Amino acid sequence: MAHGINCKLRTVLHKQYAEILESYLTESFFRVKHEDAYSELKDIKAGGPQGTLLGPVLYCTLVSDLPKLENSTVATFADDTAILTVGNSNEESTGKLQTAIIQI
């Protein structure tokens, strides 16, 4: 998510604000605790911080320009997006879904 949202933020925000949010999204680390032992810190390479106040706002910003698709429904909820299609056969539904993916 970080790369896509950073590109979009640069187009809608002043440079300084976009840079602050980019830092927030890209300079994140995690580690695992097992009993009393901790792993070394690792970079988070995808996604954003979970459970934050900014998460829903950033997600809405990311998906705000998803196109309205003919023969398909794009459904978003929380941090998830689904593309729904209907057809008389698996092949027809799959074809409509592939067309929607290409359009997005």
C-alpha cells in the first residue's frame, strides 16, 4: 500500500505533509516476541500500521478514485476491496472479472 498511497498523497497534499506521511508509512519495523526472547527488527515492506486513526483515512484516499465499472460492482469495507461480477457461466463471470481488473 505504501508506494501507491505515497504517489497519491504527493498529488493532493503540500510536499511537506506528503513527506511526513510517507515517513510514517515507510519507516516502520516489527519484531517477534516469544516468551522472553525478541527477534531482530525487520522492515515492514507492505501495508501500513494497523489500528491507527490515520489508517481509514489513508485507505479512503487510496480507493477514492476507483472507477465505476459496467457489469461489475466494486465493494469496499474497512481495509478490504472486492470486485463482484455475475454471469451465466464461470467463463462469462471470469471474463467480466478480468475486464474489471484491467480497467482498475
